[in-house]
Amino acid sequence: MSLKKTGLFVLVLVLTTVILLGTNLPGEYRLMYALQDSGHFLIFSLLTLLALWLFGKNLTRPIWPVMSLALLFGISIEAVQYLIGRDPSLYDILMDLLGIVAGGVLYCGFIKRSFSSHLSILIVTLLALVAFSQPIYWSFAYQVRVDQFPRLINPDSFFSRALIEGSEGGEIRHIDLPRDASIPADSGINSCVYVTLAEGPWPGVDMQEPEPDWRGYAYFELAIYSDQVADLPLTLRIHDQGHNRRYEDRYNRRLLVHTGYNHFTLPMHEIEDAPSGRSMDMANISDVKIIAAQKHIGRGFCLLTMGLR
């Protein structure tokens, strides 16, 4: 291989390293994280295709050594991330591997001509669908979030439930409501997100990415069903994107949940005025949590619905 081609490939490796180690997509959102992970597929597809084109002058030479070196490069990137204090990811290596295979398939289909270009496109398309399954998944979830607003959570919807998770010890699962549950007939609720208060500092449920713009609404509404014999004290936390992680910089509201059906209606102006020394940014709400103290570990509740009006 000529010196010019060698220099080109080294430059591409350096740029790839800089991109993988030094680039983060804007915003702390699930979709952005998923796109960043899936981006490994595109990067290693192009890197492998370029390497095979530069090194594969002899079309009879096997391509697996170049592909193996590309995978080793990907593993090395994750090892460097560990050394510089970032979290290495097996998922990123999987995306690297899918990209390497895609690059090899493109090379064999369009340059080496080992099989038809149409078959090459089909295989790469299937690999790309696998690699971008997470961004596609979160795109659907975000669209459901928009469509159901001002309702924030619909337990009957799979993609709506995707937006919530257990918080610091909380464990969640989707269940059908008990037949004897005394839920208002006009609620239209058939199931709930059951939150088990497991071991952790603040067990509960967390919605990290609600629809952010709450302007123009007067009330925050929350419905909970409790199958517990005794009352269960919970805390509702809401904060915006500017939250500094201090207690006084968010909305904190104690909720006493009784046995059976509980409906809470909270004035929106209380949420807006909650942070000390400033107003809540109602156009950029970023997190809603319902949590309990550690002494209530082992208990649980059903989250029925959450929304604005």
C-alpha cells in the first residue's frame, strides 16, 4: 500500500478515535444516548469498508484479518474509555461488530463481487435495523408521549410505560387491576404500574423525561391505588432542567396514600413557586418521582395515571 493511502488511513483512525472518545450528542435524553450508541454501527461500517478498500488490493485475499483488526480497534477504544474514567460498554462493542460485518458485506458485494450487490444491500439493511432498534424504539415512545399529552402516564400503553422506571431501589411491573379494586367506572383504567419498594436509598418510581412544556395548565393530577392495609406516606418530587440537585430547588410534596383509590389534584402554581429563589421553568420539566423512605421497604402501590389539566 502506498504511503499516501497509509497516511489517509492513519488520519481516519485518529479522527475516529476523537469522535468516539470526545463526542457527546446534546442533551441527556434516552434517544440521544441510543443514537450515540448506534452511531458506532455507521462509524465502523465506513471504517471497515475503507480499510478493506485500501488493504484489499488483492481481491483473493481473505478479509477476516482486516475485520479482526477493526474489532480489536473497537475493543481498544472501550479500554481507553475505562482508563480515562468513562464507562466502557459491551453494547458499543456489539454495535462495532455489526458495523464491521456490514462493512465487510458491502465490500464483498460491491468491490470483491463475492455475491450480488442486491443481497449485500439486504443484509446491511437488516443489520442496520438491528443496530438502530433502540433509537427506533425511543422514537415511538416519544411520539406516544406527545400523542397522550396532557396525560403523562397511561399504564395500558406499552410505549407510555417505557418512559418510567424504578427509582433508587424501586421495582416496577405492569399488572391488571384486581377485579375488586374500587376504581371509578369512568376512569377507563384497566391496569397499573405496580411499584414495589425494594432495597435502596429512595425506592419508588421515576419518570425522567415527561413531556416538558407544562405551561397553560392549572393542575397536576395523580391517581394511585393501594392494596396495603395501612396508610403509605410517599413523596412527590418534580424538577426542571435547571435543577441543582438541592432539596430546596425542586417541588417536594408529601402524599398520604390510603387503602384503595387515591386521587390527588395539586395546583400548578405551587409547583412553579416551589424552588427557593427562583421559579420553576414550566417549559422544561425534566423529572417526576414518587418515592418512599427506607422504612417502608417491602410495601408497594399501583400507579394508575398521571397528567395535567
